[in-house]
Amino acid sequence: MSDDALGQEFLTHKVLVFRGQHLTPDEHVRAARIFGEPFRHPTAIEDEANPLVYPYNVRETGKASTWHIGGLWRNPPFSIESLTYQEVPELGGHTLWADLQAAYDDLSEPVKHLLESVNAVYDADAANYAQDSKRDGVRETIEHPVVLRHPDTGRPGLFISSSALGLTGVTADEGKAILPFLLGHASSPNYTIRFGWRPGDFVLWDNLATWHYAVDDYGDGPRAYRKVIVGR
């Protein structure tokens, strides 16, 4: 399959899975580069073999078991995230992705109209999103629209993460009602897929059209992987 065809499949399906690739760090970067230019994170721990690769071992860095979108500390956020897995638990440790564009499609027209003028507020400190961050308070914030028109397709979708501190464009009381509704709606099983990892798997996803959740159901089992990010 050509690079252009792969790119079109990615925009259509939003998550691509390549089983049993066992990519080296350099190969991981080359694979991600088919879809865009890899991004050097300012605070993430870098792999010794390639500074565009970020290694994670949950026994050392901790777990991130919430529905979230990557890179909300910057504007624009990451466009693509990708993982290659080296170790997986014997049972569990799956990842969920939810289609935020499909979730938007099912909202009523009045709600869609309301959300056009609403932003979500997030922590703007990149260090608070790094491996094993202590997150000792929010000093600076950044806003992102809760409805995002995809830069490559123009298709609208929800753009909301569980780390949202609140909403602007509505009153505080309205925000307290709307935000939980959006988070619950966007994580509905109607829009969700579940993936069970094997060592060597390579998966990449559209960070502007999906959000994801690492299921914490494997106790102290192993979970080691490498990440490459694509930015704009």
C-alpha cells in the first residue's frame, strides 16, 4: 500500500493497527513520518537511541487511566500519537479509543449550535504532562474549542478531555452541567473500540478526532512501550 493510501485509510478509520512489527526506535520514527513530522516533546524522557522516541514503563512512570487527548498544553495539540509495545500483562491492559466525530454527529442541532461558542480550559504546563509528573498546581492555562473542525478533512467533532478545568462561553453553573454531559457522551460504548496489545504491536491514532483510555485492570503486571508523537 502506498503512503498516500495509508494516509487516506488513517483519516477514514482514525486508528490503524499493525500487529507484530517489533520496530526499533529509529524504525518507529520512520513509520510515524509517513503520516507527519515527529514532534520533540520539551519535557518527556527521551529514548537513548532516538530523541523523538519516549519510553514508558508503568512500573516506573505510573499509569494514566483516564479518557484523554494528548498535548492539550499546546496549541495546536499533537495531531497523531503512536505506540510500539515491548511488554504486556498476561491479562488485561487494553486500550480504548472513542470516535469524537461520531459522538458529535449524534448531538442535537441546538446543542451543536451552543457548543460552537464554548471552549474548554486546560493546564498549559508541559511538565505536568510528563512521565511521573507530580503536578503541583496549575500556573497557566490554555483554551481549546470543544468543537474542532479537522484540519485535514473539515469534519467537525467533539474535542474534550477529562483534564478540562472548566468551560468558557457559558456561566459557571452551566459549565458544571455541560462538562460532565460531554465527557460522558464522548466516552459512550456506542463510539468506542477496545484493543488488546501483544508485544511488537504498532498502533497510531488521530489525536484530533479520537480520545483514548488505558484500562487499569492488570494490577502490578508489566506494561512497557515507546511513544512517537506527530505535531503540526
